Amino acid sequence: MKHKVIVAVVLVVVILGGLAGVKVMQIKTLIAFGKTYSPPPETVSPFTAREEKWPNTLAAIGSIAAVQGITITPELAGTVKEIAFESGAVVAKGDLLVQLDTSSEEAQLRGVAAQQEWDAINLKRLQNLRKENTVSQSELDAAEIAAKTSQANADNIRAIIEKKTIRAPFAGRTGIRQVNLGESVDHGKAIVSLTALSPVYGDFSLPQQELSQLRTGLKVRVVSDTFPGQQFDGVLTAINPDLDPVTRSVRVQATFENAGELLRPGMFARMEVILPEEQKVLAIPATAILSAPFGDSVYVVIPATATNAAPGSLIVRQQFIRTGRGRGGFVNVESGLKPGDRVVGAGLFKLRNGMGVVENNEIFPETGKKPSDS
């Protein structure tokens, strides 16, 4: 019995040893395969970094402001008798907007006008009598004062009627009306906003370091997310004489014709002052840049140098760069690349340093040949 147990133990040990040997051989085979295995190359679409000349610009964030924009309010209280405009309508200077009730003033004016006419006739008669020395000078003076007083009273009532006749002080577009027919409005009650939309101002600030480059007459370009792909050209028309003591920046103002009335007061916009001198840059697509907290980098496509590499094979090398300003989907590389370097234009997240790649420019959309002006 004891002999059988020993034999069984020996058989178990032999079987376990055989299984362990098989596993060891499998692991060695996998390790050897891993050392010789290289993943299939990724397909990339390279872009050649190139030197270009871009307009030198000063960029800032600003907002659109109206050249003329007010809220129409009555100078005197009254009842709305007529509304002569529609919300959002274009009006000319002097157009009637709202007529307040002036029936009481018109009645008073008729009485005062009659008194004015009588005082004028009486003054003329006394002037003739004075020439004949029939009346005294004091009587003539009293008649002249009475005539002037009645004239002043009539002018005062006409002025009240005019103030209750509310007209557009300048040409522009009305907002949404805030009064109704028959409504009693107080002095200062908002009736409607009136804004001139052509031209408009673009207000923004620039650092004090840029002040030496600024002068009126420079071209200014504005773009807004409200109208993607559109740009509006204007002219720098004003530079504030003093700087903000907190931000050390100077406020500037550009004027835009805005013939289509697309730019609206209060609109957020990106401004660019176009300087006369062009800037030499090294441009690559913005999609070629891999951003990370420790810096921006690109993958440069280079020939493989390994001894076992196939002739003409390519690999990528991660290269850290320092970027400048962007323009139309392109970015200026200030350091880290040189003209002629070929960088991967898209699909960066699947790459790693030293990985083999193959070139295929049909995989990704073709990068524009020239940066857009926007």
C-alpha cells in the first residue's frame, strides 16, 4: 500500500513538472515574439511646415456700440393719442413717433392767439397816435409790453404742443414700443429705443506696449460668432488720451460702415488692428498641435533609422514647440520646428514617439493651402 502511494505522488510530480515546463516554453516563446514584434504602421497625413507672410495684427476682445442710440421719453406727461411707428421700423430724422393729447393746449392757444392779435392791432394804433402826440409815451410802452407778453404766452403754448409731439431726433431703427394708445405716460417714461445702425463703433482695449504702433486710419477687422465666416472691415478712428491706471491699457475705437446692419450694439466681437508691416511666420495647421499642461507638441515624420527597418519606412518623433498667434486654422510656430519639417496633420492621439507610420494624404481632409483672413 505504501508503495502505491509513493508511485502516485511521483506521477503527480512528473505531470506537474511537465505542465510547468510547457508553460515555461510558452512564456519564453511569447517573450521572444514580443521582442521581435512591431505593431503595424499607422496611416498619417503629413503637412510640411512652411514660411509665410501674415499681416501683423494686434488682437483684442471688444464690443459693438451705437454711434447714436437713445431711449425716447416724453418731456411732459400726457395721454398717448397716436402711435406713428411700428416696432423694429426704420425711421428718418423728424418722423413722428408718438403724439400726446394736446387738445387742452390747442384750445388755450386759440384764446392766446386772439389776445395776441388784439394786442398787435392796439399797438399799431397807439404807434400812429403817438406820432400825432395824441397819446402818451407810457401808454405806447404799455401796449408794446402787452403785445410781447401775448406773443410769449403763445410761444409757450406752442412749445408745450411741440414737446408733446415726439419725433425721431435722428435716423435709425426703433426697438419694441413700450406704450399703448390711450395710456397716460409720465415725464421720463420709456416709449421706445432708437438706434442708428450704420455706422457703428467697435470699442476695445490694447496693452500699453502696443500704444506706439497705434494711429488713427489703420484698418480694423472684426469677426463675431454670430456670423461665422464673415468679417467686417473698419477704420481706427479714436485713441483714448489716457490709460486705465488699473489694467495699464488704452481704449481705442474703430468705426464700421455696417451697411447690412448685421453688427448690433452690445454684440461681443473679436477685433484685429492691421499694422502696415507683414510678419514672417512658420505656419502649420492647428490640428497638428497636441496640447498638454506641460507644453504643446507635434509629431514630426522622419525616416526610420533602425538597422532592421525596411528601406523608405517612416516613424514619428514627438517634438515640443512654442506657438504664437493663430490665423484661419493655422498657427505660427515660434520655436521647435524649421521650414520643411513634415508634421502629422491629424489623428495625433493614436500615435506615440517612435511609432512606424505610412503616408496617405487621402485619409484626412486636405489642409487649406493658405490661411484664411478670418
